[in-house]
Amino acid sequence: MSPSQSDLQDLAHKLRIHSINATQASNSGHPTSCASIAEVMSVLFFNTMKLDLKQPIHPSSDRFILSKGHAAPILYAAWAEAGLFPVSELLNLRKFGNDLEGHPTPRLNFIDVGTGSLGQGLSVGCGMAYVGKYYDQASYRVYVLVGDGESAEGSIWEALNFASHYKLDNLCVIFDINRLGQSEPTCLQHDMETYRKRVDAFGFNAIVVDGHDVGELIKAFDEASATKGKPTALLLKTFKGKHFPNIEDLENWHGKPLGTAAKGVLEHLNSLIRNKNVSLKPKPVTDDAPKVSISNIRLSAPPDYEPSAKIATRAAYGNAIAKIGKNNARVIALDGDTKNSTFSEKIKSASVAQYIECFIAEQNLVGVGMGVTCRDRTVAYVSTFATFFTRAFDQIRMGAISQSNLNFVGSHCGASIGEDGPSQMGLEDIALFRAIPGSTVIYPSDATSTERAVELVANTKGICYIRTSRPNTPILYDANTKFELGRSLVLRQSNTDKAVIVTGGVTLHEALKAHQQLAQQGINVRVVDIFSVKPLDVSGLKKNVTECGGNVVVVEDHYAAGGIGEAVSGALAQNISKFVHIAVTDVPRSGPPEVLLAHYKLDAQGITDKIKAALA
């Protein structure tokens, strides 16, 4: 039996009261931003969505993302009213050590992804809806609540485009158009017709709704669930601080508790509640999502390259993703219209359905990647040119906050890509991904190690990054070589080595040539393939550095800041006597790869000269 509209309205007021009490207790927060969405939260949680309180992120339950994460108190209040935890716990909002943080994170068992960095929730919702429609083929629906202020973010419109293109009719986007931003009114304020035209132009079923009318909300959600072939957007006309006397729809009340005004507001809200004992429960889940296994992902066949072959690591990535895709249909690849350069398109040989084209919209690409991996529904690889991940750094760091298990593959790294010039060169990518808490960063140097890297990260938690190169390079390893996270590999060594070269990728092959040149001149050096940049093989590198007299040469096709050099020198500072760092020192120009490597002393001759000078 559906709840009465009167009870839903009363519950909305209770949610407002909880939001005020929680923010008063913490002396911080956003009660007015909560007030504008009280009715829609009441209708969603207690009339529309199907939820399981025993397993809040049940595979078959409806998904809800509060993209305007600063309204977290009312989200927490809805779950508390549903019976997930005691209402009294809301008074611990924002207290250190309590998981009811200022913005939602998956430390809470009912949160899929962290939100609050505005403009990102809809992309994640798109990923969830894509899985629901095309992979799970289940009845669960995805609801994303977006603030009108954050709708200025371009990533919102990237996501709207994606949702429309893939006809995600199991997705409902809810715009809370409460007119006021943080510091002033939003650009469109309450121009509902312009909002409607814009969203309609993106291919949505756009419905303008009085966001404080429970009956209109119920009707709109029913229409959304009945709409096929296109996603729905509810455009709610609301008021910030709704039902807060002398505060409603006024500026300068964003992000602050009500203070001394709270008493009067609470009295007013209590006077509006007709059924003081109102208590409602969400609808039960329809358990129709298939069981999924994404553990122990393996290559369908070991790497098999002719020893004399030259293969770009980016091409080997394509070979590997096809192999693991054949072994598990839940391995998928996402790309931003670079699939024929990153070679992610090779997964189509396993199944066309295992590839998702996200087009040139890298922020949405990463957000969709987060969404498809939620609730352990897929193992996803997100690829593009390494340099283009820089524009999605915020999404990537939110992936870490969201405890996402997501694999990134950046191709065309370094100056070695050549003539395309600096705008296409990934020269900051190692620094970017090293900075992500809990991340894994792998830099394979040949086709064999690349395939094994792809296999490794499939079974590794957290944010993982594989750096691949454009040039064809020789095969260094056979299929039986063992690769591990946190382990480097020694390729050349003797008992009389004067220095150790630590490097990876294209420059490893140059270091091997330098080793040969130096040996011909009576100078022995050790060559180490770093492979695992993070976690770093600290014990193995210490041993090699000590055996080589503390003389270390790091060579990397990357800017000096934040790359391999800083990783090695930071970890081994106490063991290093002399440190030589060869890296890209300024913004490169276009030119042939060999010319650029020579210019930055990253080629064999440059490495040889630098080592001889250091040892002189």
C-alpha cells in the first residue's frame, strides 16, 4: 500500500527538522540546501525507490546519488527515518571519527560514491544505469539529484549527452532548482522554461515540477518509470530554506547552521506536521540482478611474442584486454574516441558489448568508469592519451575517495611520441597518479610486461594506472617471467657496477644501449626496470644502490617533478651518495622521437655522457 501524500509531506518536514538539529549539533553544514529537497527525498525514499535495509547497496536495489553532496544531512536523515540506524546518530554529524561526514563517502554502507566535488554525480549515475540496462538487464533504476548551481559544470552536460545517446531510460536526473548558489543567485535563477528547453534539446524527457508538491512529485516519478527509449529529467522549482521563516529564498544563508534562528524555525516546522507519529518504510527490492564474479581475472593465454619482435606497449595493452575479456564477460573497456590509438578497441574481439565509447569527454569518461564498477558489477579499464587524464584529475581523486576499483591506461606518454608536439605528450601522468592515495602505478617496458600488468591490476583494489608508450620497442621478457606489484627487475648487472640506472618504458631500451656503450669503455653499470612505480620496490632498489656504491641514475620520459626520480630519491635518500636525474626539463617542441630523446639526454648517448660525467 502506498503512503498517503499527507504522511509524505509530514515526513518531509521531519527530514527538515533532522537536518537542522544535525547542523546545529555540529555547528556547521547546509540546512537551507537540505530544506529545498525535503519533499523529493521523502517521495523518493518512501514512495518511489526500492531499497533493502539489510543490504543498503544490494545488487538489485535502486541507486541514489546525491550529487549536491553538501546536502548530506538530509540524505542521512532519510536513511535514519527508514530505520537503517538510530535518528539520534544524526547528532554526530561531522564529528571526527564518525562516518556521517560533511559530504557522503562510502565509509557509510549506504553510499556508493563520494560526492561533494560538484558536477560529478550524474556521470557516475550514467555508468550505473548503463550496467543496469545493458549488462545486468535488471529492473533497478538510478536516481541522481543535481543542484542548479552545479549544473554550470560542463561535466553535467557531458553526462546528459551520454545518457541520451545510450537511451538510458532507467536513469532519472533530478535538478533541484532552488535559485540560489553559494555567493549569489544562479545564472538562470527560476527560469524553468530555459532549463526545460536545454534538457529537452539533449534528448531527455524533461518535466517541470513544483518541487514542494508531493502529489506532483509522485506523478512525475511514475511518468519517468513509464518512459521508454530516453532518460527523464525532473526540473524541480524549489526554494532554498523552504518553510524556514525569515530565511526562505534569502541570500547569505548558504553553508551555515541556523544558530539562534533555529528555535523559531523548528517550532514552525513542528506546527506543520499533522501526524506526529508518522513512520514509513521504503518499498522492498525486486531481486533480479544476476550474480557476478569478478575475482581471479586471468589472461586467456600467456604473452606470446617472438623474441625479435618490436611491439608498442599500447598495442600489447589491446592484446591483453582482449584476452582477459574472453575469460570474463564483466571485463569492459571505456575510451574517449582514442580506441584505435590506445588499442582498447581490441576488446571487441571478445565481445562488442564489452566496449563503451564515451567520446571526447574525459571527465564523464572517468565518472562513467566509476559508475560501472560500483557494487562490483564490472572490472573496468579507462583509456585515453595519458595527457588527457589531467583534465579529469578531480574525478580521479574522487574515485579514490569513493573507494573505486578502477583501472586507467594512459598511452602516448612522454616526449617520445614525437611530432604531435607537447599538447599530446603525457609528461605529468606519473605525478598525477602517484599523488592519489592508495593508488598503484605500473610502467611496463615491453609487450610481455604490459600484458602481465593488465592482468595484475584486474585483481588489485583501488585506483590503478598503467603507462603505455607509442613507439614500437623490443621484447625483453619471456612468458614465464614473474611480475609483481612492488618488485623491480634487474636486466644487466656485474660485480663491478659503478652505478645503477633506474628507468622504465622507452628509456629502458635506451639505458640498455647505454650499458653496452659504457661496457665497451670499461665502465660497468647496472640496469633496473622499475616496472612498479607505486608501490616502489624499496628493498630491491636499496640492495642494488648499495652494491653500486650509492650512485643512482634515474632516466624518465616525464617532467622531473613528481615522477620516478622523486619516487626513488625520496625512498632511498639515506642510501644515495650521488644522484643523477635525467628527465624532460621544459615544454618540448614537435620533432622526431629520436631527436627529442637526444635533446633531453634521454637517449643512449645522452645517458652515457651523463654517467661518465657523474663518475669522473
